[in-house]
Amino acid sequence: MPLEWITYQDAVRLYTLDQVAYTCGKGLYRVHGGTNAKSGRRSMIEVNSIIATAGAMQASLKGNPSYTPPLNNTTLFRRDDHLCLYCGESRRAKDLSRDHVKPISRGGQDQWTNVVTACKPCNNYKGNRTPEQARMQLLAVPFTPTHAEYVYLQGRRILADQMAFLRAHFPRRSPLRERLERIAEGSSSDTVIS
Ligand SMILES: [Zn+2]
């Protein structure tokens, strides 16, 4: 299962520590090391876009259905595609905020299913009220991402093979699936570790 994004430097480290169980996806980088004094041969490591590491501890923890990824604004805004879920406007991250659907002061929790992306004017207008009290309608139901969805949401530029790998681990009814269809292949500088 997908675990996290790592830089190619960290990927090289895993290769050299012999912690790569197998690789998938395509080769992203060739990293050259020093030349062996005896053989005169130069070392080389090819880094793949997806690498599997030995050790199941992290995977079993994060693959558990009750696992909840940490909540942070960057990932929250990406979950909601940088749209204000009240007015539907697309904004840059600095113009967005975390709205508690049921306000904290009214017993609402700071958790994925009670938070949505809101532009600052909508958040200010809503204030200390529920959407019903403010007569505002939510455009989507807030959901808790699984770990695989969370990894996807953290990715910056995701390659087609990485996307296919991540999507294979999404729940069947993931709200993110539809969005993925729209994303064309880009280029990535990171390796996904599994
Ligand atoms: Zn708004």
C-alpha cells in the first residue's frame, strides 16, 4: 500500500541500505556514485517512481480502516480542490480557511468530517453559526481521507504510474476518483514509497 512521498535522495538511501524489496513504475533518475579503485567501475543507482520497502509495521497501521490521517489545512484545501464549499469559488490557499461546519463553540469537533474549506468572506459571514442557522448550503459532504487518499492529496506533481498505483488503493466510492480522471500526466520529482 502507498505509504508516503520521499525525495530521490531518501530513495537512494533506501537502495544503498538494501531496504528496497522491489520496484514498480518507471525509472526516474540515475544517480552515479564513486568509481571503484580496483575494478574501475562506477557505481550507479536507478531510482524508480514507486519503491516497496521491507517491513510491514507502518503499512498495517495505516491500512487499518480506523486509521485517520492528521488534519491540516494544506491537505484539507486539496481535499476540497481549493474550492470554498459554500460559494463554490476557487481560491488560492492564502485566501482560504478551515471552517467548522458545526462550530467548536457549539460542540463541533476539529475533525475531517466537521471541517470544510471556506473562503474568508464566507467563513466570516457564517461566524458562530451552523450552515442551517446561516442559511448556507454545503456543496459537498466533508469526508475523512483514507491513508492512500491522503498520500495522493499530499503529492505535488504525480506521474501516471504513481496515480494508477494510488488509485488502485482508493476506496471504490472515493470522491477523489472523478477528479483523478481529469488530471493529465505531469512530471514528478518524488518517489512514492510503499
Ligand atoms: Zn465562499
